Amino acid sequence: MEKVDFIKIKEVAPKDNYIIYVEFDDGKKVLYDLKNDIRNISAFQDLKNITGLFKLVKIDSSRTSVFWNDIIDLPSDWIYKAGTEIN
């Protein structure tokens, strides 16, 4: 069986306007905008509707996703591909 390398998250931080900053183990840094997710995924609307929830973003113990609660999470590979790379 082929070994799969998962993209590991080193750091996450909430920014203004439903954007998160994510840094990966390979040094790539991205900004990921959650406004489309909030608009299109009903569970993600809690990030807008529950005061303070967005700011509680955390990295899961495997470091392969970020999450806000038991329902709302994003996988590292999606953030890596869909985020806007910054220096």
C-alpha cells in the first residue's frame, strides 16, 4: 500500500471578515475566505450567527484540519489548494 503524506497545519489564526490565516509545515502560508462556505453550507452559517464562534478556530490533534465545533471543520488539503498564498 502506498504511503500518503497528509498536509499538516502548523498555525491557524482568525482574521477580519471571515478569513483565516493558515501556515503549513512546508512553510506555505495562505488566507482562506469562508464567506462562500458560510453562504453555501448551512452548518457554516453558525460562524456568522453565533457571536464569537469564528474567533475560536483551532487545529485538530492530527493537524490535518481546522475546526470550530463538532460540526464545522475544513480539511488541510482543501485549505492548501483553495487558499490564497501569501508571503
